[in-house]
Amino acid sequence: MSSLADLIPLLHGLNLLLSQAILIVTFSLLFYIASRNWRNTVGRATALLLLGVVIVYGGNVLLDKAELDTTRIFLLRARWLGIALVPAAYLHLSDALLTSVGYPSLRRWRGVVAGYGIAAGFVVLAFVGDLLLRGRRTNPPLEQFAAGPLFPFFAVFFALATLGGLYNLERARRRSHTPAARRRMTYLGLSFMAPGMAVFPYLVVSGFGATWAPTVVLLISNIADIGIAGMILVLAYSVAYQGVLLPDRLVKQDFIRWLLIGPFVGVTVILCFEVLPLFSNASGLPPATLVTFGVMIFTVLMPNLIDYLRPRLEGVLLWQDRDQLRWLRRFDRRAFTNSDLRHLLENTLITICGALGAESAFVAAPETEGGIVKASAGPRHVIKHFLHDQHLLELLEQGRSQVPRSRGLVPQPADFLIAPPYSLLPLHAASGEFLGLVAVSCSMAGLTLEVRRLIGTLAHQMELALENVQLQERIYSALRNITPEMQTLQQLAAQPELALPATLDRLEADVATLPNFDQYVKDALNHYWGGPKLSESPLLGLRRVRHSLEDGGSSTKALQAVLREAIENLRPDEQLNPTAQEWMLYNILNLRFLQGLRIREIADKLAMSESDFYRKQRVAVEEVARQLALMEEQE
């Protein structure tokens, strides 16, 4: 017996560590579900279920540290807030699951409300009188109340609610519409009992704590806690898909990320603080010193460990998409941004000026209807004065008219444009597309073979950089253009599981997903100041328009206000270059539709041809359509 008694401190310490781990895991998952699925009834019911577990295990952890007898008694009673909440939440969750698969029931909902009422009654009985609990019993380190005369009724309520929840869950699983939904329901069924197993007050059962040895009780409790922690993770994972209009891939990635930055980090930190005293006793160093080193080590190791584990866990759970995900993760580190381009060009120009003893140099490139200096080296006022006299657009047009030189060959004197005090070499892509000019303050006489070889070599590097950035800009532009469509497709991919009779009207009313949505936007803008394509537009079904009509008013004016808001959302920042593409598109929308100017007037005001105007107007209208789709997402 003495050997078993010697195990009690070890088992009790392990039990406390497991309780802390379950508390952290459950609280993290509670916050995860509540922050992402609170609008969904299944998510709310699961959050309440996990809240019950948090209350009970939080009480267990505090009870171990409490010293005052009154505090311990209060904590023993306060745990019943969670104990009584779990069976009521079971009824709530099972009702929500059945409703989510198209089987609502008013009678079943009344049973849920009654369940919460009964739970509240048992909480009151736990704090008042001795009908439910009586006579605190202690068998160190175990401590619990004895069962009162009404405790059997609570046990029956707990059992019926749990079994009823399991029965409803099985009904929901059979009514699920897709194999994926049925699979998740199966996972949920396998983990459904975890909260009940975690919180039910076994030691209250008469004679349990007194007749069983603490060693046996603690050993069973520790084994059960390990299983409960895993089951709670599976339960939260199964519920994470409920009511979320996202592909499975994104849900899994979010869950893995949350699992690592929440439960994993929390449990590891708790383990660290529990283990450090053992090292303190063995090494003779004060605990505070070891804590300092422990925090230092964990601060460095944990972020790197998470970065190491996350892609590998995603590779296991998302093995079908692992190649694409691996490429996307590497893209941001391999991308060459505008800032990278400017730094490379500046460094290259500094190298040229240093090698040639030139006073200044710059790189200019065409942009929309004008030109821009991408980078410069040397006194800026000299470059500005030169461009003021020579006109950058004219220089770029001269460079564009030059025949592209062969790559790998030393530029010939004829390849340069001479505009004293600068010599300018046109830059071309491999396809022959004009990219810009590199200008060096060097006279024609100074263009020796060595100088031309140096400029040609470094110009080739600039051509590669400019070509790469142009290609990436096209990719970014394409991605920006298809972002709303990608979001719509992601929602449509998740909607079949949610397309119940009760929600078909809402799905059909999603105007932003209609195939002719861009054309509807164009028609409404053309009739912005009145006409049938505005007053009878399908855009009147937009959620933002319907929301504006809740306070009364004209549907036509509401649609005009929404279109005006979408256009104003496209207004660029005032600090952006006025010649930028964003300002051009906004000005076209503002002048053409909001101010109602004629096309000829706008073309003259913006210094463009009518054909160019129509092309840019088409792009601008598409931007309005995308902005409306984004606004619908926020409703």
C-alpha cells in the first residue's frame, strides 16, 4: 500500500497538468468556434457546450491552488454552472444539427428551452440548500460533495439529454446531403460524449470517493483526460465547417493555424512552467532564473517550430493540393516587387556612375498615358531640369521607335539616343516590347567600347528586372480581376451542403453571382439618371439595396446611392500620382456617370482618344461590378 501511496503525488501532478492542458485546449477551441461560427446555430450551441467544460476544468485548476476553506466550497459549487450547462447544450446542439439539414421542429426547440430551464434550476440547487449536494467529503487529494436526495434526478436528466442528443445526431447524419457532411457528422458522433465524460461529477455518486483508493481514481481520471482532450479537438474540427461558406481547404488551414498558435503554444508553456521546478530542485538554481531562460528559449523556438510544423500538417491533411500550396507559399519570397525593382535599378545606376565617373543617371519607363522615372542616381535637380527641357514623353517615343538590339552583343553608338548631357539606351524585353530608357550623363565621345560593354551588361540586368516586374503586374492585375469571382466560386462550392428548402430563396437572390452581373452594372450606370435599365434592373435585388429600403424610400434612388458608393470606394488615395491608372478609371466613372458629361468632353478633358476612352470605360465598369460584389460580401 505504501508504494501505491507514493504514486499519489505523481498522479495528482499529472492530473493537474492534464486539467490545465484541457482547459487551454477547450478555451482556445471555444474562442475559435465563437469568433468564426457565432452566427450559426450549430456554432453557438457548440460554444456553449465547450463553455461548460471550461467552467468545470477552470474550477478544478483553481481548486487545487485555493487555500481558504470558504473559497474551496465556493469553487466546488461554482463548477455546477458548467456541469448543468453541458446536458442542456447537448439538446441545443442536436436540435441545431437537425435544423441545419432541413428538419426544424418547434416542439424540439421548446425542449431545448426547457433543458436550459432545468439546468438553471439545478445550478440554483447546487448553491442553495442540500437537496442536490450535501456534506463535503474529502479523501486527499480528492474532494467533492456527497449526493443529495435530488442528485439521482440530475443524473437521469444528464443521461436522457446525452442519449437524446446522440439520437438526434444520428438522425442528422442520415439526412446529410453529401458524403463529406456525413463523414463530419460521423466524426462528431464519435466525439460527442467527450464534454459529458469530462464534466459529469462521478465522485458525487454515493460512496465512490470513499471506497475507491485515490490512486485508482487518479489513474482512471488521467487516462480519461487524455482521450477527452483528443475527442474535444475532433468535435471542434467537425463543427468548424458548419455554416462557413469556404472550401474545406481553407477551413482546414485555419484550424491547423489556430491549433498551433493556441492549444499547442498554451500547452507547451504550461508544460514548461510545470517542469522547471523539477530542474530547479535538481540544479539548485532559483526557479526565477530558470523561468527567464525558459521564456528566452521558447520565444525563439516556438515561432520557428510552428513554421516548421504548419506546412507539414497541411501536407498531411491537404495532400491532394500540397504541390499548389507549396508553390503559393514560396511565391511571396520569390516575387520581385516594385520596391525591389527600385533598389536594383538604383544600385545598378550607382555602379554605372561610379565606373564611368558620371554625375547622374536615371531609368524612365512608360506608364499609362505618360512616363515615370523609375530610379535615379546623382543630383535630382539636374535630372528634373533635363526632363523639363527635353520632355520625357518625347524621349520615350524616340526610344520606342528604335529597332531592338540583339541581346548579348555590345551596344553600338547608333543604339544610343543623344540628348546632351545624357546618352540614352532603349531597353527592350526578349519579345521586343519597349520597356524604357536608361540615361547616363555621358557624351557621345565618351561612349568607348569598354563604356558601351559596361552599360550593355548592366542594361541587360535592368531589362530582365523590368520585364519580370511587368509580367508580375499582369499576374497581379489578373488576380485582382478574378478575386470576386474566386470568392463567389468558393461560396458556391460550399453552398450545396447548405442549399435546403429554407435557404433556396436566399441563394437564388444572390444577384452578384449571376452570369450577366457585369452587363447589369453597365446598363444601370448608362441609365444612372433615369431609364428602364435602372428602374427595372436586377441589381434592385442586391442585399445592400434592400437594406437601404428598410427605412423606406425609392428603390431607384437606393440603387443610385449604392452605385455612387461603389464608385466612391474606387477613389484612389490623394497621394497617388494623378496620372496613375486608378485615377484615370475613377475620373472616367465620375465624369461619365455621376456628372453625366458627354464622351467627347471627357476624352478632351482626360487627353485621350474616344477609342481609348471606350476601352478604359469597360475596365472601369468591371471595377464597379467587382466593388459591388465585395460590398455584397460584407452584408
